[in-house]
Amino acid sequence: MEKLQYISQGNTKEEQELNIRKALDHGVKWVQVRWKNAPERELTGLCEIAKQLCSEYEAVSIINDNVQLAKEIDADGVHLGLNDGSVKEARLFLGEHKIIGGTANTIADVLQRMHEPCNYIGLGPLRFTATKEKLSPVLGFEGYQKIIDHLKERSLEIPKIFAIGSVTLEDIVPLQQIGIYGISVSGEITKQPSIINTLKKAMIYNCQ
């Protein structure tokens, strides 16, 4: 599983598509299409384009929160928020081979996601982010450390956790030292897609 996920950004279908194209052009191999409050037809059109683009770039495409749409366009999977339906039901609907990610904010959330189970956990936010309207309590590095320590104390296998919430290049080393698997990035890549290669190299280097 890739360690860097781009969460798409943009206020219009055109902005979203352009940002996804730029991210793929600069080497992203995993795109989560996220466009809240979008008109249904435009969202469907965007997801179809994203799926096609990701196929051309040999990248993974997943859809935020919309299991039905992920099924319709045969995306590689779906990412579910804490209030966006059951992972178990999504698994039955999409099939065993699809990727299902789940959001978490607390130890209880992480344990729930591990039990369900989903393929990866988007844990955050690391710090305040303007890209999410209803922001969960900020974790900071200390919050991530407490959750990983909790799992280790109980001899539980550490799942594939992705840090989310204004994650920057400088955060990669401390996050990986804690035991975080990967990062989900939105604004940083949208503003500067050329940073993608640097982010990927930093994660590979620090995993050795």
C-alpha cells in the first residue's frame, strides 16, 4: 500500500480535476476524491474522470464517503467517515478486493476500525486544518503517540495508520518514529504539487 495519499481539493469540478491531474503528473499514486456538498451529477462526472485518470497513471482511486458511487464507477475503494455508514456493509457491497479506509480520532475509534476491519485508518487531525468543516479534536504528535503506545501495551498489531490534518514535510520523521504508516495530504499538495516527490522520498528514506 502506498504511503502517500492525495485528498482532492477544489470548489468546482474544473478545479478538482485540474488539481488531481497536477498531483498525478507529479507522481501521486493514490487519490481520494473528496468534494463535499457537490452537485450529484458533477460529483459523479468528477469521480468518473478521476477513475479514468488514475487508471492511466496506474494510480489508486478511492471515493470519499460514497459507497454507491464507488461501486457504480468501479473505483478502487471508498473512505468512510465515522458517521458515514458501516465498513462491514460497505465490504459486502463492494467486495473483498476493494480498499476501505476509515476515519478515526480517538483510541476507541482506532480499536473500532481495527475490529471492523478496514484496510487503513485515517487518524487525525494532526493540527488545525481549514479543509474540513466539522473538525474533530486536534491530536498533535502527543495524541498519536498515546494511541500507538496504547496498542503496543496491549500487544496489538499496529494497523496501517495515515496521519491527516495539515501534515507537512517536516512532520514525516516524527510521525514515522511514532509508528505512523503514511500520510494523507490535501492543501500542501494542491498549493505545491512539485512537493510530492520530496514527500515520497522522505517517507522511503525514513523507513529504511
